[in-house]
Amino acid sequence: AEARGPAWARFQAQQLYTGQEYAMQIDSHTRFLCGWDASLVAMLNAAGKAAILTAYPPGFGHLLPPNKRTPPSRLKAIGFD
């Protein structure tokens, strides 16, 4: 079968949402730190009911030497106007 692209795949994944308390979509190159889940829930709770946390993770150069790799992204909730 031909690939349809990431937008189509994300749409298909969103169709599985049936009102769960949390929903999350990630890229294949997303890396996580210990405690990431509790940290995100705390940020969502601090931001309010209709909050959306978003980020664009850097590429994951796991085949590169450690000194050439991009460090992972870290989300930080700072508030809304």
C-alpha cells in the first residue's frame, strides 16, 4: 500500500478518541525523561481546562556521536494571557 503521510495518520489516530481524560500524539523520534507523565498532567492542571501543550521535538540522531546529538526538548508551562 502507498503511504498517505503523517497528517492522514494523525487524523486516523484522532478518530480513536472517545472522550478520555487525556489524549496525546507524538512523533517517532520523541524521547521522554523520567516522570514526564506526571509533569505534563501538572502543567495541564495549572493551565486550565481547555489547555493544549504542544512542542516540535528535534531530530533524534542516535547514530551520531554523543557530542553531535541535539539535546531533547523540555516543555515548560509559563502561563497564558
